[in-house]
Amino acid sequence: MPPVRFDEFMDEALYGASGFYVGGARPAARGGDFATSPELGTLFARCVAGYLDRTWDELGQPDPFVVVEGGAGRGTLCRDVLAHVETCSHALQYVMVERVDWQRDEALARIADVGMSECAVAAPDLPAGPLVGVVLANELLDNLPFRLLEHSETDWQEVHVERAGREREVLRDAPADAAAMAEAVAPGVALSTRVPLQLKAAVWVRRALRSLERGRLLTFDYGVRRTAELAQRPQSEWLRTYWSQQRGHDPLGAPGTADITCDVAFDQLPPGATLSTQAEWLAAAGIGSMTADARALWQRKRSKPTAEALAARALLDEAAALTDPDGMGAFWAAEWRVG
């Protein structure tokens, strides 16, 4: 079998017949392979729900008001958003987009369990539109397969994966268009420098924007403003794997058993986004006021905590994790506005 490009290898490792997501791994869950913001509790979803209420007003209170979540997984964010939206609830139509069949089925079952089936549907791909509303994605772009290029003495070479017995890297001359893109986003880098080309992420953002007649695209992800920032760091810092809460660095090791992700280079995505850190976005969304009562209760009862005080402390811990400047708080919130 001839070597395949890294993005093709990654797609198979994640979504092939024996891929990480298809094979029943437990991504984005407490106690699973990794946890995301919606899985820590309901605070993140409450902030998103408030954002949706405000956006509905800004767009003139459309009915229907369509919210599309890319990479919806097991439906946790959808379930908790539907439980906390207020003014837009009667107009809201929520579409959970999830590529993996079993996760899509589980998401629909979870929504049915809380009696919200009439508000939400699931689909394997983005709707074509045109729609008025919001497209959301939390930690999706980092997971879309990317190409991997290395700067050599002559030009750029592209990483391929040979799968004869054991996976190993093979470098081949990069096509002219890929080499030109790498040079444009990471000019003048040292020899052996590697950069990701996140073409599938860029395509996903373009499709999401095209689906909107009027509305917002809001994504949350770890990453950098410019690809050049990644070029200054070793690959092991920005290309990583996750399995059973453990972080690794070898994407070729036992493909199908671990998640493969990459810091998102936002300069490779369509222009026009407003960037803020997740901590800044959550602060603007009112996470401080949502936790004010819990903070006051904990201060009063911390010396002799009651069950209610311990619940308040758990809420404060959740808020701290979401806004941690050395963790999730440093993720980027990117918002595009259409119309």
C-alpha cells in the first residue's frame, strides 16, 4: 500500500472503521479520554444560552431561530443550552451535527430523556442553509484532519505515512500550492521546521458562514493567532494525542486508540473573526454574576461547610477550570458576523 498524506491517515485513524471515534471511545466526557467545557457542568452552556438569547434579539427575534452545533458529540451542550435559554426558547430549532453514527444516536436519546425532542434534530453534516441563527463549535476545528509540512534545504516537503506493518513517516516533495501556502503562513523558518496546513478547518468555517443568511458563527478552541507561532515551537507541543486522560505526542502510535488534535492557527481560517480568550468571553457572558451567590455562600460557610456550601464550591471550581489562564481559559473564542 503506497504512503498516504498525514491528513488522510488522521481521518482514517479517527473516523475509519476502526477509528478512535467510531470504535466506541469515550471522548469529551468526565472519566473518558478527555473532557471539554460543556462536560465540566452547566456553566458553559448557561453562558452560551445567554449569548443565544442576546443574539436572537440582535437579529430581530427571527422565528425560526436556528442553532447549528458542529461536532455535537453525545449532545451534552445541546441538552444544557435547551434547559437554560429563555427569550428565544419558543423560536429555537437546534441541529446537532455529528459525523459518528453512535454518538448521534446517543445524543438524540439524551435529548429525548429530558423531553426536548421537539426542539432538536441530529444530522451527519452541516445544513446547506440559508438560515438565520447561530452556528456553534466547541473544540471541533482542532480535530479536523490537517496536512503536515516540513521545511527542507530545497523547499517544503509533505509528511506521508507508510502503513506496511508499522506506521512510519515518509517525506515527499510538497505540491506547489501546499508549499506556497506553507511559505505564506510561515515565511523564512529554519530547516526542519514543521507547520500544519488546516485546510479542512478553513473549509468547514467557509461552509458554516455560507449557510448563514444572517447570524453568527462562534467557535471555541485552543490555538494561536498566527501559524508562525507554531513554527517557533517543536511539533510535540502543538500536535498531540489524548487517551484515557493522558496526553501523548506520537500520532502514529497505535492509530485508532487515541485522539489526534492540533492547535488551531486562526490566520489560516477565513478573515473577519473577533478573537477573545475563553476567559474573556465567559466574563462578558456573565459567568461572574452566575457564580456570585455561590461565592458568597462559600465564604459564609467554608469553615463548617454544609451540603449546599459544598455544591457552591463545586460551582466555583467549575468556573475556575473554565477560565483558567493556563488551561481552558486560554482557549480562543472566535466570532464571525454575517449580515
